Amino acid sequence: MAYRILYVEDNFQNKRLVRKMLQARGFEVLEADDGLTGVEVATKELPDLILMDISLPGIDGVEATSRLKARPDTGPIPIIALTANAMRGDRERFLAAGCDDYLSKPISTAELLEKLQRHLRDGKG
């Protein structure tokens, strides 16, 4: 059974790139275009891992993460924050909000796959 990854991202090009990268490696990819939809999809589908863009319309990725981590059903799901605006202190801020890891854009395929393997292995192994 393939791992199910929810990618919460409002940029079409980013979504297409990551979707192709993950599907080529056997992952099932769920998608949401904004933070509120991401929370709804995660609550309904209970994916194995969430890739969460931080700059989203409506509620941002930090707020969406906080909402998901506060729920007993979605709280244990690993969330990896993604952001193009990597600033000093961002990693700490995202981890404090409940994210389990952090990647800056542009996304390195090798780094993304390493983080996915680590978090999926830790959660299911």
C-alpha cells in the first residue's frame, strides 16, 4: 500500500513538480490549494504525512498546522513545513507551531525524499 501524502500548496507549478516527483516514487498524492482546505482534507483523509506550504491564502501554514496538531486524529501526522521565504528563526518558529520538520524552496529532491523516508519510517516502523 502506497503512502498517502497531502501537499498543501497554492502555486500550480510547485504542486505539479512535487506531484510528479512523488508519484514517480509510488506515493499517492492528495492536494489542497489553501490552509483551510488543507485542514479539511487532512481531517477527512488522514494522510500519512503532510507537506505544508507556509504562505497560503486564507489561513497560513502555521495556523493550519496548529489546528491539525490540536486534534487527536490529525495531531500525530508528521507535517513538513515548506517555504520560499527562508529567514533566520523560521525553522524554530515552524517547529514551535507544531511542524515536525522544515524544507526551504526550491525543494531538493534528495532532501525531500530523505525527510519523507525518515518521518514515514518513524511513524509506521
